[in-house]
Amino acid sequence: MEKLKVVVIGSGIGGSGVATLLQHAGCDVTVLEKNPYLGGKCHTFEKDGFVVDAGVHMISRGPNGPLMLINNMVKGDLQWVSRRHIITFQVGNKYMLPYRQSVFDPIMLPKWGWGFMQATRDGCPGETATRNGSALRITKMFNSLHKITKQHGGFTWLMSEVFKLLSMNEVYYSDLDEMTVKEFVDGFTDNFPAHQLAAYASMIILVVPYTVGSAGELLWCAVRQMAGASVSVPLGGARAIPAAYLDAMVSDGGKLELGAEAKKILVDSGKVKGVKTADGREFEADIVISNAGIKLTCAMAGKANFPKDYIKRVDGLRYSCSYITKKYGLSKKSVDVNSAGFFHVANVEPETMFDYLDTGEAPADPQLFTTIPTEVDFTAGKPGEQLVIMGVPGPITGSKESSKHCDKILAAGEERLFEVFPDIEKNTRWTVKTDTHYYAKMTGKPTGDCIGLGQYVGQTGIHKPSAKTPVEGLYLVGTDAGARGVGTEQAAESAIRVAKLIESKYAIKK
């Protein structure tokens, strides 16, 4: 029998992952990538001796998650680097709190407990005489937690809820998918720094504000991150992940076509026939798997080939926000927080923390997701030098006009970063910006979203689009289809699911 011909559109995590799995399983796979480089948003470039990610990346479960699972399944060469103290959080504009790989670390728990007590004591930003009523605020926090616990059945209820979370009960998470992160936190406390941290966590993990993000999705991701205790970065930058997959795919006989932009998915009588590229080439296929996002995929395949209710549902889906970046190549070490990341929690009202994304203005106090790759990856720069990548939440639109808004946001982010680490400014050799227009050109979409479909209430769990489309032989992969998880890991998990689905349907045996 002839091998099943598979064409994969896009070489991001989802595309490269499913491509290597199916090639390893015995299919004849061709990957089409519109750019002259591989990896999509996990692209990495080199500048003056530094290895620089196009985005800003830190992998939640690293070697203990689905990204490494794919690598192991195809015998790839992906490697990870990390450290025990991986992230330093700044809360209340002054309290530095360590995030260590285990939440039960004897150093982490007391520091976070004391830091939150201090932030609670300080009260809301803008208050005069910040210490006035500090004891009252702290007492109120504990009384509130005690009252809620008592209302629901006391300590036994609390332990039951914790057990459900830690046991990773999918039914429990599905119920929580129907409420926002804010609603979930409201059920336990009105503590100001707790809500600030929840708002930060929603944006960094789900890349949507906590007023609209799914509580079930956030908790699913957070619990697995804590269980994995392996927040890491890939050795050699983010590109090392798709590169490991694609190297294994090519070694198994698969083909990678760079500079091959898919323009049309060929469909005849409700079944895919192949893909036509912008330069006129046609690639025949029994199966087409798109990593281009559900909306662009439907447009390429022709909306007339899908049921009207399906297209209506697709048109109503919302993408995530973005993370725009400014990268700094430093002549000497200028950030010393004893970790590979510095996360500044914006000290503003949590509910309005990200309103600036819709107004076109700069944030009053920007959230910072800053990585320092050279602190863990010896390949990221020369000895003695430092690479700093500052990420700030940005808008969804990817138009040229959005670049002006992005500039305002990055300027505010830089001001905060320099305030905390003044040596960065004087030791900077070069800087590079990446904004939503940059990401839109990279993907071919009109949006500059970070991960694809946003993990909003109504778009996660059972509400997420299926990987299998109504067009026979056309599948979706990446964060727009099926799986749960943080960004790249969600894409990897979807790749595993789609590969298994196709192997089962077509009884593929290597």
C-alpha cells in the first residue's frame, strides 16, 4: 500500500510536532512554512553573539511536559536548562519574591507569606498614610477566608476542594471553565495583592485578562506546573523545539519546504486534495493539517466548503492578547535577581490592569514578563555578557497602525525596567523590538496574538473547536484545536492528539 500523504501547513510547535509524529508512524509528510526560517512564533535569531528568541518564552513543564514527550517519541535531541530559583516576582513595586521549582520549598513559602502580608499591609496604590489600618486589613483577609470556609463546611470542605484540584479531576475543571478567574478568586477573598497576582497569572498563562479568562483553564495549567516542578527553557533558544522535531522528521524521510506559503487548501466534493502555494506549486495530499489557525484555515479552504453554522461559530471566536518585546544585548551583567526571569506584577487595580489594550494608551504600570536566557543557557551569549528580553502584554490587532500603540506600551515597560535595574540602560549594546505587526507578518494572520484562540470562558474545555473539521481529511493543530495547557505546551498536546486520531482512523502501522 502507498503511504498516506500528509501536508502540514506551518512549522510552529503544533505543525512540527504532528509532522514528526506522523512521519515516524510511517506517513509521507511534507511541511510547508511560509517564512525562510522554521518555528513560527518560536523562531530564534542570532545577533552579535547572542541567540535571541523572537518572542519571550519560558516553558511551564519543560522536560516533564508534552513538548519533551514528542521529542522522546521520535528520539529527538531536545535538551532543557533550568535552575532551582527560576523566577523572581516583584509585588507592590518593592517586594521581591522567589518562585522556586517546588511550592513547598522551605525558602519560598515563608518569603511569599511575609511578602503578601507586607503588600496587604500597604493597601491599594494611591492611598495616603499606607500603614494606617494595616492590622485591620490583614485581620480582614484572614476573617474573610475563615468565613468563606465556614459557610461551605469548614476545613473538610477546603481540603476537599484542594484534593480535587491536585487530583486533576477533569470534571471539576470543566465546571470551573464556566467562571472567570476573577469570579473564582472573588469566592475566596477580596485581598488586593491576591487579585493582582491572579490578574498577572491569567495574562501570563492564558494571555487574556482575568475578568474574562477561564478559571478552569488557569487552574489546570497551574496545578500541572506545580506538579511538574520543572519550569525551563530549551537549550539553544525556542527554535530548538521545532528544530528537534523537524530534524527527526527529515531523518525519517519527511520533507520541509521553507519559503512555501500556503495560499489555498484544495477541496473537491467535501474532501481535501492538497495545498497550493503562493508561487503556484501544488502538493497533493490525503490529509491536510493546518497550524495556521482556524480562521485562516477556513479562508484558505473556502468558507463555502463548510456548514454555515460552523463558519458562524468560527467567526465568533476570539484570539488571545499578545506579548510584545524589547530585547537588550548587554556588555555586562546588569540584572542580578538570582533567577532566569523577572516578573513585575503591575501595582494597579486588577480589574482595569489591561484596559489600556483597548484604549490605545500606555499602561499606568506595565506588567513585565522578563526573561534572562543567559542566566541558564550557556549558548545564549558570550561569557560575562547578558541577554534580557522584556515582554509586555500588547493588543490583538496586527496592523501597521498597532505599532504606534505597541511603542507606547514598550516605552512604559522600559521605564519600569530601568527603574528597577538602572544598569541596563548604560550597558546596552543593542536593542530589538518585536510588536504585533511583526507577528502578523510572520503568521500571515491579521492579528498579532500570542498563542492563537484565547482561553476565554466559552472557548476552553468542551467549548474548544475540534481538531477535525467538517471537511474530510482537514485537521487543525495548535492552540486553536482541542487541547488544554499553556501556549506551546497546548500546541504540543494537540499535536499528540491529532497524530493519534489520524493513526487510529487510517490504521497506520509503521
